[in-house]
Amino acid sequence: MIKKIEKEDARIDELENSFPQILGKNSVRKRLESNPFTNYLIYEKEGEIIGFINYDVIYDRGELVDLMVLEREENQGIGTKLLEAMIKDCVEKQVKSITLEVKITNQKAIHLYEKLHFKKVAMRRGYYQGIDGILMEKELIE
């Protein structure tokens, strides 16, 4: 089940504890309080948060910030469902396009994005501490 996280949500601590490698550095609550453009969706299974997506909607543009699923829950379509929920929200908000950056070595993520019709539009040389990144975009409204 996918749910939206709001700044007063009691489950923010659980979300941060489930994904400390990404969310341990940045407070979800602070980001929600200080950035009116940010959105968090979580994926729950049997009451446990097993995945999340963080994205910004800045007027008519969407930007994927983070997408993560617990390793033991990968390859079950959860990342696809989270990304589809983000795309649906962006369409409802009349977003024209969604962009993201991904490490060139992250083939699993690149495959997911391509499956949902994101296109490679540019290279970001050394973007990830010396590793190249790929800028990808999905046009929603032309």
C-alpha cells in the first residue's frame, strides 16, 4: 500500500530508521517543513515501511530525489509502483516533465526508468564522487 507522508506524520522516525543510509543524513520532517515543493510516498507491507520515493514538484516540473526499496524486498515491482504513483501525482498537478539523475553504474535503476519511458538526455561527468551520472527525463505534457 502506498501512502503520502506529511510533516506531522508519526511514521517519519520509522521511515528514517528503515533507510538510514539515505535518510539518516537529512531529516525528513525538516525537509517537509522547509521545502513546500517536496513529497514523500511510502510503500507499506504488513505495517512495515519497505520502500519510499522522494520527489519535488516545482511549479510545472518534477524532480525525482530518492527512490529506495529494502534490499530483501527488491525485484517485486515495488519501485515501479512507487514511481508510477509519483508520475500519477505529477500528471494530476499538471507537471510538464520529470527529471532525475542516476549513476551510470546503476543498471537496475536505469532499466526501471527506461521501462517507464524516461529518456537519457545528458551525461553528468563525475556527478557522483567521480562516477558519471545520467540525466533522464520523462515528458508528461508537450
